[in-house]
Amino acid sequence: MKALIGLVIGILLGLWLQPEVPLWLEPYLPVAVIAALDAVFGGLRAHLEGIFSEKVFVVSFLSNVVVAAVIVYLGDQLGVGSQLTTGVVVVLGLRIFSNVASVRRLVFGA
């Protein structure tokens, strides 16, 4: 319940304050959001399986975001930023769909 309240408060603050993303951060934001979503769906799956750990979730969340951002940064430095960004999005997208499929099986038994 606390997480849901925090999510609602965060969304309302974002809508009210309308923060601007700095130009230098724009290439990293979509990848960071996808990496964070991967951790969230992985946490939901772990919760439904009864093996959720807050420490593992926080470490997974932060490390996913940092590693994804570093990969995109390295791609920018090597001149292949869009290709590495696409690779990160594909890999994390596959993980998200895998976790969602597991959640679906756990919730609906199908």
C-alpha cells in the first residue's frame, strides 16, 4: 500500500511541477526507464513467487539503471550510441516480457 501511495504522490508531483529533462540526459532517460521497469516487473514476479527481497530489489533497480546508462554512454563515445541503445532496449524488453508472462501464469494459472 505504501508503494502505491508513493507512486500516486510521485505522479501527481510530476504533473504539478512539470520538471524539464536536461538536454544531456535525454538519450539516457528512455533506457533508464526501461531498466527500471525490468526491475519492477522482476520484483512483482518475485513477490508472487514468495521470494521477494527488498535488498535484492533495490540493488537490481539501481544496477539495471546504472549499467544501462553506462552502455548507452559507451555507445555514444564509440559513435554507435543508437545501436547499443537498441540492444539494451531489446534485451531489457525481452526480460520484461518474460517477467510479465511469469506474472500472468502466477496470477491466472495460464
